[in-house]
Amino acid sequence: QVQLVESGGGLVQPGGSLRLSCAASGSIFSMHTMGWFRQGLGKEREFVAAISRSGGSTSYANSVKGRFTISRDNAKNTVYLQMNTLRPEDTAVYYCGSGKLSSTPENLGLMYRTRYEYDYWGQGTQVTVSS
């Protein structure tokens, strides 16, 4: 199994930046595709970004493309989400997910963009964008 702990959330002004971290343990981190999802108040959990096991391939939701960057450091068992030019609509609880071990391709394509492609989740970290 996999244990995930998110950190780095907080309150920022519109246009500001935050960097989220997700520390993993309990499995071989480098074998898993990793992803970030978010859930606003009263909304469904939605895809934000994913990264392949080596970090060579990334995927983003259209709403964050060009503003957010996902990365990973396998030596530290950690995945990151750098969030720039934040908007009020980015306000949500952000969750880190560990992908199911299937083909886990290096080139993600359209894979790992739904919550059903992930086995384990962290407890989430709150991001609030407000003036």
C-alpha cells in the first residue's frame, strides 16, 4: 500500500503562487504515476495534473495549463505542484493520488486523467485564493 501526505496549502491573493508537496511512503514511489486532483466546496473531485513514473511526461487540465507545473523527485519520494497566477476559482482542497499499477507508461497520453486510475489518496491540503 501507499501512504501520502500533502502540504504547502494556504491563503494567497489572486495572481500569487503556491507550491504543494506530496510525500509518499509504503511502496516503491518510482513505480507509480502520480497525480494532483482538487475538490471545491460542493463540487466533484477534478483532475489537475499527472506525471509519469520517471517525470518525463506530464499532463494538465486545460484550466491550469500554462499556470501549474507538476514535478517529482524520486530520490525524495515526493511530487510537487507549482501553482502560479492563481485565480479565485482555483480555491479547493488539493489531493495527491498514487496511480494504479497497470501499464504505467512513460508517455502518459490521455491516461491517468480520472480518479478511477488511482489507488491511494492523501488527506488533502486547502488552497484559498482570495483578496
